[in-house]
Amino acid sequence: MRRALFSLLLVSLLLCLTPGLHAQTFNLQTGREPVASLDGLWRFHTGDNPGWADPGFDDSQWPLLRSDEEWGQQGYKNYGGFAWYRFTVAVPDGSRNWSIYLGPMETGYQLFVDGRLAGSFGPIQSSRNYAISSRVFDLSPAAASGPRTFHIAIRAWHAPNWAGFARGGFYGGNYFGDSRFIAQRAATDRSLQWNGFGNEYTYAVLSTLVGLVVLVLFFIRRQEREYLWFALLLLANAIDIGLGIGRLLALIPLPVFDLVDGLVQAAALFAALAFFSVVLHASRSRSWWLIVALLFISPPTVVFLYVFNITPVAIAGLLGTLALLPAIVWILVTLVKRSLQRDRDALILLAPTLLWQGFPLIDNILLVTWQLGWQRWTAHWVFPLLTKPFVLMPGPAVGTIYIFALLLFLIRRFSLARQEETRLASELESAHSIQRTLVPPISASCSGYDLNGLSLPSEEVGGDLVDVVVLPNQSILAYVADVSGHGLPASILMGMIKTAVRTILLESWDDSAFLLAGLCDRLNRALPAVKAPHMYATLSAIYLAPDGRVRYTLAGHPSILHYRASSRTVQEITCHQLPVGLLPVDAYISHSLQMEEGDLLAIATDGILEAANTQQEEFGSDRIAALLTEMPGQNLAGIRDSIVSAAKAFGKQADDQTILLIRRVE
């Protein structure tokens, strides 16, 4: 007990006498080591005076501070501005090459050796940078050999608006010695620093590789946009890590880093918001877009606030952290709501997302509360989860877990989507088989006419229809219908039209003009009750009498081409009427013409007429007319195939292609 009291009194006495001690001299003459640590007691004084760089200045009244601890932790809390350090180094031979290796500090400094400026690092009287990396300064050797004492003075600058955010001063890791060994020491420290980046580097590489793979998957399956947002999220995370390493190496001015990195983090959270809105089928309401706007407005606002000294850095950082909260809350609340509704995707994503969003949120809270002085436990959650056989830090570990969790989630979605596509492909194949039965190729000869028709859907099933019906009086009704749109909906409506036409024809039709107009009127009234909104059908209907008399009507269809064998000319017949099913009108009319032996009628849908080449020229009716005049005596199947082949060679098929040819024979 008595010895403890004596020790306490001795320490107190030494502390009282400290201001009267001379600056510590680091002596390399007494040891054999070519490198000596400078971590110890340095003379320290706040303020600024150029005379303090003078080697003859008496600093005996300056207090001693540890050089391996920030001055904010040694009685100068929240101090910002200039401050000076002083110490001396004695070496056995001043003619050798000596170097000083100064560790990281906040915010910048100038190094004076024997009263002369030897170098500087970081900003001086500026808040636009943040120098927290080690540097080597080579010192000029003396002309003559022999012992020498270096008088070291360091003029340090700590931006006042950073004082509440960072404590100011050196962190330690300062050395003096032979230039060769100092260079080796610096190289070793850099190697250790890069090894310390191993977790972040591995996570960044993993994020980049997985992000690029998922991005390729998106380009393969563009309709599934969750792949795009997940890829952008991973790539933004990788960029964020790269920027963070650049900041630690003092490669990026801090305001630039805060702005760019803040925007990258905003992009990552925006990608996360978009990803979850897609996979959870959540609407992007006005509040959702306000959250997105807040994400991207926050980084420039934070930088503006502290660069122009409107608020301390700690307050600006707190505002930046708070700006992220609405996005995180939206994601978590949406996940929880969908999970309570037993949404399987939400249940799978809930746990990894809580981990992914929770860790950085806690880390940011620790940092801000540390900066504001509300807690002194830690500024970052930097405790390793593993130290053997390798170091595993919590941040990269959480990120890696999240990447693999979402990757497994997307693999599951991809597998389910492939199963659904296989099922739909099977159903479409069945529908295609049914449609081939409903719309078979036409090849018939009766009542003085040869007829040949073909319909080629642009997808598995289509909405074009060509049909021929022999009426009880041996007349023929031939028609071509083109339903708007493509695929299964158009195919279903096409089947309804064929059924409706056959049903209408069960009634007695003695007047051909009334038949055609009535057919269009009835279809126009029937289709709105069964079709989807904005769907309609164009129709070309032709009534062929055995004696060559023909009546026709065009409901929205472009035209009929009439090849006259006697003159070997082609006439384009048009009739401007509305498609059926578009508007409730009863004003369809029909027209007549006479077909002579060898005459030919051609009806083509817009899949042939509007086939476009690379110059956006359309195939058009003129090219069909030219083919008709070139092959007047050829069989109809050959003419049909020539027209279809010419259209396909002219431009890529983008719509259902249907053609009907009718020739008058005796």
C-alpha cells in the first residue's frame, strides 16, 4: 500500500515537472539499429509562429504530448487550426543518407528540418482534403562526416470544421533512420496496409464478377429487370469499396470523395429500392420517388454544408446518414409487410436483408455518436469475426453473405421462370397445333374458281385468318381477317371471328350485298363483348358467284389487287371503311366487279405489305403486282410461294403474313 502511494506521488511529481523538460531527443548513436521509432513524447503547442521552426528556439515551456495519439485525446478536444510539434534526433554520422517516416495524421502538415522546409503533405489552411496516409521524407546529408543532431519541427494544420469529426494530430508509426531501411519499412507497411485491404478487395472483386454475370443474364432476359437492378447494386458496392481504399491512401480529395462516394451509395440504394419493388411487386408511389430524390440530393448537400463551414462535419455527416434512413425503412417495411402476407420471396429475403442493411446502419450510428461525443466505446464496428486461419472483418462478411443469399434467390427465380417458360412453350405448341387445324393452308377448286391461301404467324400462334366457305347455292365466301396485336390474345380473337362467321353463315343469305355488309355489321357488334380493349380486326370478304360476278367489302383492310388477264394489268382496289370491333357503326357497304377467265385476285395482310428492309422501305402492293404480271400462267401455289419468299427476303418478318389468291377458271 505504501509503495503504491509512493508510486502515485512520483508520477504526479513527474507530470508537474513535465513542462520544464526539454524536447525528447531520439538518439541513434547509442544503438546499433539503423531505424528508430519516433513514437514517444514530442513538444506541442497550439497556434502558429514561423519562428517555431528555428532550431535555436527554446521550447522548454511547451507541454509534452504523445506522438502516437491524437491531440484531441490529450486535452485538446475539438481543437482546430495550427499546432506545432518539436523534437530532435541525434545520429552518429550526418553525412549518411537519413530519412524520416511520418505516420498518418489529420489533416495536413509541413516538415521543417534544421529550420528549413523539407516537405509537406496534405492541405494547409484548407478543409478540402484529408491526409491520413504515411509519407517518407529524405533528408539532405551533411558535407562532413561525424555526429549530427537534426532539429525537427512539424507545423500541423487541422481544419476547424473537422475538429468535431476527427481529433487531430498523429496516430503513431513514426520512424527515423537510414534511408535504405526506412524505404524497406515503408514498403513493409504498405504491404501490410494492402493485406489489411484484403477483405474489402476480395468483396469488391466478388461483387464485380457476380455483378457482371448477372448483367449478362439481364441482357439475355431483358424482361426480368430484377437482374439489372441486382447487377447495378453489386457494381455500385464494388465502386464504393474502391473509392474507400482511395480515400485511405489519400488519393482523392475528401470533398470529392464524399460527393462521388455519396452518389455511388445513393445509386446502390436506388438499385436496391428498384430491385425490391420488382421482386415484391411494390408500387413506385410518389413517396418512393421522393425517397429516391432525397438519396441523390443528400451527397452534394452534405459536402456543401461542411466545405463552406455552414455546419460542422459531424452534423453534416449525421444529416447524410439520416437521408439514407427512408430508403432503408422502405425496404425493411415492405419486406416485413409482404412476409406477414406469407409472400415466399419476402420470407426468403427478409433475414439477409436485415443483416445487410442493419450492419452499415449500426456502423454509421457508432461513427456519428462517436463524432458527436455521445459515446466513447468505438467509432466503427471493426472487431474481426475471425483471426485464424485468416482475418475476416464483419463488413465484407455481411456483404458476402448478402451476395450469395440474393444470388441463390435469383437462381431460384430463374429456375422457376424456366419451368414456367417450358410449360408455356408446351401450351403454345398445343395452341399452334390447334391453330394449324383452324387455319389450314387453302387449296381448292370449285364453282369456276381456283383458290390458294396461306397464313404464317410471326410467333407460335398468330391473329391472321384466311378461310373459304362454299355456300348452299354453290357460291363461295372467301375472307381474310387480321386481328390487331400478336401472339395468344390475337389468336384467341381470330378463333372467335372464324366461329362467328360460320355461325352467321348458318342463316339464309340470298342477297350477296346484304351478306357482306351484314357480316361486317354483325362482327362489329359481336367483337366488343369478347375482345380486350383496343383490339380490333381488319377484314376483306369476297363473294364469288359461279358466273364470275364478284362482290367485295373491305373493313379496314388496305386493298385487293385485281390482275386482268386480257390486258395483263393490275388494278389496286380500295374501300375506306373502319375495322370491325373498333367503333359501334352499322355503315358497311359492298362493291362489285366481274372476273373473266384468267383473272386473279390477291389479298395480302400488312405482314407482307409492310415488311421493311434496312432502309425502312416497305414491300408494298407494287411488288406484289409486279410478281402477278411476271407469272400469269403459273399455278397459284407457285405464285403464293414467290410472293411470300420475296417478302421474307426483302425484310425480316415482324407480323403475321397471310395471302389469298383467287383465279377465275372455266
